[in-house]
Amino acid sequence: MIGDLTEVQLQVQRTFADFSDREVAPAAIEHDAEGRFPRELFRKVGELGFFGMRYPESLGGSQADTLALCLAAEELARGWLSLAASSMMQAIMGTWFVYRSGSAELHERLLVPAIRGEKLGTICMTEPDAGSDLKSIATRAERDGDGYRLTGKKTWITNAPIADFFTVFARTPGGLSAFVVDAGTPGLTVGRPIAKMGMRSSPTSEVFFEGARVPASRRVGEEGQGVEFLGEILPPIRTVTAALAVGVARAAFAAARRYAADRKQFGKAIGEFQAIKLKLADMATEIFASTQVMRAAARLADEGASSAGTAAMSKSFASESALRVCEDAARVLASYGYSTDYPVERYLRDVRFTLIGGGTPEMLKLAIAKELGC
Ligand SMILES: Cc1cc2nc3c(=O)[nH]c(=O)nc-3n(C[C@H](O)[C@H](O)[C@H](O)COP(=O)(O)OP(=O)(O)OC[C@H]3O[C@@H](n4cnc5c(N)ncnc54)[C@H](O)[C@@H]3O)c2cc1C
């Protein structure tokens, strides 16, 4: 069985499920067609507490556990992955290092409003020549008096076109380091949004640094702590991405099941044909299994017993499984699975993000094998 949820976890799940059904899913179609970021809904995600779930009450958060965060993310993704993914980046990656190692001034000025959904934070790791191989990040942060000057190019940065602040990984003499840079800093420019196959309302851009100057107080953590930071942030983002994948898979299954009951061919509902029943059974099994793996990884994190391997397993398994479920849903709908009048084509386009973001399946499997000593 899936296992018991606590009263708090059930409450979180109900709150986000209700929001997702009432406001998120209905907004998805129009926004996605126009590639428009849903600013108002994003703010509401903040009002519901999603961005503060990892942070203490003193900063406006709720210090919820990982499983509760996953349940909320799953429900948001069931409604619309663009909103869920942009929200996840804010709740986890875009704000974590400001919280973890930022000054009281950064907490007050950036983190607290970000938790409310009033400011937007991003994380800039990926570069044109540093995707899976983040240790080869080439962006430089050179000492300049009592500060640093950043030079380099980042790419695939979620929420960059609308961001208020950027956590940037750059090379310093002491190794890889992290800096928090305000939007509008001279020398920082954001490129045009990248035209994407899916998640069209979650804006993604290149970010250019041409001698952008930041005071030393904007370095979060020590010089050279960047590699440790990457190792710290990747496991949680992977388990929450697994939850996003489960959410999209559930939406695809629900759409396929509805369609199978409604659509008639050869004088009966197609859901009465064994071929369709088998697909629905396979999809339900995939969702059951990926839910188990995702929740197990989240629970291990909450018990302080998780590892890079268990987090990698959750994302690798759930994202591949969700892709199969979305593909099967499209087959059940046949021509209507190819039509923008139904959401299934969007699920199939969007879900591919869960394979890539936070590490490709190949890199995750290598991480699992490494932990096994293989
Ligand atoms: C929608 C979207 C949003 C994103 N948001 C952000 C963001 O906000 N911030 C950010 O920093 N990044 C972000 N990313 C970037 C993402 O994390 C990277 O795209 C991802 O890590 C993979 O890097 P890459 O695309 O350069 O692929 P590459 O590293 O070039 O990989 C290409 C292929 O080679 C394989 N490969 C590479 N190395 C090995 C190896 N050693 N062994 C076996 N196979 C290997 C990969 O698995 C893959 O199949 C985002 C990406 C997307 C698509």
C-alpha cells in the first residue's frame, strides 16, 4: 500500500489538490498556447505557502517535511507542469542558498518576499559547455577590490526573464563558488526566452555576465564551497521532480480513463475493449510504482537517511514511467491525443522536462551505480 500520511501531509495534499482543480488546470490551456507566465497564480502558490515549505516560521515559512513538499508539487503538476516547475525552482533551488548562507539583509530583502511569492529567485548553474558536467563551469568571478566581477554565460535558466535575483555558480581562485546577484545589476543581461517543446509558460533564458560587479557580501558560503552546494541541492530537487512526474502521469491517466468511457467505436465505449483496459491497467501500475518510489525517497530524506542514489532512483524511475503513461494516454485518445483541444498532447510535451531537469536519466543511473560501487 501507499502508506499512511500524517494529518499535516493530508491537509497539504487537499489544499493543493483543490487549488489545482479549481484554478491551475483551467488556466493551463490558454496560457500555454500563448506561452504566458501565470504571474497571478504564481503569487497564489506563494499565498498557499508552497515557497516557504522548506523554511522556518520566523521567515514566513512552515518548515514542512519533504514528503509534504512532494505532495504539494505533485498536485500542482497534476494541474499544470509549467506552473509547478517554475514554483519548484523558486521553492527549492532559487532561494535555498540565500536562506542557507545569505546575510540577514538578504533574508529580509529577498527571501521573505520570495516566500510570499512577491519576488522571484533563480539558480544559474548550466552553461553552453557545462550541462551534465557542472564541474566544468567556466563563468569566472574575479576579485575586484572588496567585491567580485562576474564574466560568463549561463543557459536554460528557469524564470530568468522574470527574476528579481539570481544564484550564480562561478569559478573563483578558491574553486567553484555561489553568488547572489540582483536583476538590474550593470553587466547582467537576460536573453530572449528559449522556444521550447513543452512547459511553454515556464520561461527559460540565457543569462549573460559581462563584468557584473557584486560586493563580497553577495558571495554565499565560502570560496570553493560550490561543489558541496551542488551535492546538497541536487538530491532534493530530484525527489521533488519525481513528484512532478507522478502528478503529470496522474493527469494523463485521468484524461485517458475519461476518454475511454466516453468514446464509442464499433457500438461500445472503447474502454470496453481489452486492448484499452490493458493500457489503463499498465498506466495505473506505473503510477502506483512511481508513487511508492517517490514517497519512499521523500521519507528517507525526512528520516535523514536519504542518499544521492535514492534521490536519483526516484527521479529516474518516476520520469521514465510518467513518459510511458503520457504516451499510452495519447494512444488511447488517438487523433484527439494529437489535438490541442485535449490536454494529453501537452502532458506528453511537458513531461519530458522531468527527464532532463536536475540531471538526465543516464547521469542519474551513473550516480546510482557509483553508490552501489559498480
Ligand atoms: C526546461 C528546462 C529548464 C532548466 N532549468 C534550469 C535552471 O533553472 N538552472 C540550471 O542551471 N539549469 C537548468 N536546466 C538545465 C538542465 O539541468 C540541463 O539541461 C541538464 O543537466 C542536462 O544538460 P545538457 O542539456 O547540457 O545535456 P548534456 O550534458 O550535453 O548531455 C547530452 C546527452 O549526453 C549524455 N551524457 C552526458 N555526459 C554523460 C556521461 N558522462 N555518461 C553518459 N552519458 C552522458 C546525457 O545523459 C544526455 O543524454 C534546465 C533544462 C531544461 C530543459
